[in-house]
Amino acid sequence: MEPLTEKQIRGSFANCSKGEANRLKLPLDFAELPWPELDFLGWRDPGAPLRGHLVIPGTDGSPVGITLRTPDKSRTSALKSSICQFCLTGHASSGVALFAAPRAGEPGRQGNTVGIYACADLACSLYVRGRRQPALRPRYEETLTVDEKIDRMLGNVHAFAAKVLA
């Protein structure tokens, strides 16, 4: 992913107001992000931990931002495991969270959302590349190359974004 400025990120959000986009907090390590290893930017809002944000490359090259919410209470068990629907990384269930994205436009203003189970820290690009390992659960082995895993993950992310933006 090409490095983005704060202004580009804030201006990219399609499913929240400009005021909400201006109030969101960027990742604490924004200045040190490993842009070459990111296929999309995903983070939990440090000022509002029940919120997450995704910024993906759009089909025309411009970034598309999606704001997400997660429930305040989740009942998880270390004995159960879950899988991220973006990158297909297996985690202890606490490593995956249900995120709900308000749909863009009028459907979102009416309260319609699209949900997905994703890595709780939204660091899917790093898991796919093996730069981050899931806690308490070893990553299963696949025969796909890293590039094929990245393509699959981006397809899943873009499919989710299409549902939010539809």
C-alpha cells in the first residue's frame, strides 16, 4: 500500500460523517507504519476501543475508508478458536472480533450494517506475511504462496467493502 497522509485517510471515509472522520484517532504508531507490508490499513481507535477503521485501496487508486464498531461485551473462551474472514488466520477466540460497519448513505442512516469476523487488531496484512503470530494458537500451514494469500485476503476485504458501499 502506498503511504497515506492524515488528510487522505480522514477524507476517505464513506460510511461516517466528516465530523466523525475528523474526530477519529489515527494509530498510535502512525509515523512508523510499515507501509510496504500493508495491503490495507486497519486499526482499533485508541480513543474509542470499541471502534475500528479500515482504509483500503479503491479500484480507482484512491483510498476508501470504512469505520467499524464492535460489541462492548464478548464472551470468549480460550478453549475455542475462531478464524478471520479477511486473512483466514486462526486465533484463540479472543483474537477475532465481530465488527459491524454502518452501510454507506441512506441505508446506514437507517441503521443498516454489515458484519464480519476479523482479526481483533485488524493487522491481517502482518499475519499473512508471518510478521505477526496469533497468540495462543499456531498458524496452520497452507500450500498457497504469500502472494496468493494476499490476493485472497484483498478479495475478501474488497467483497466486504462492496457490501458496505452498496
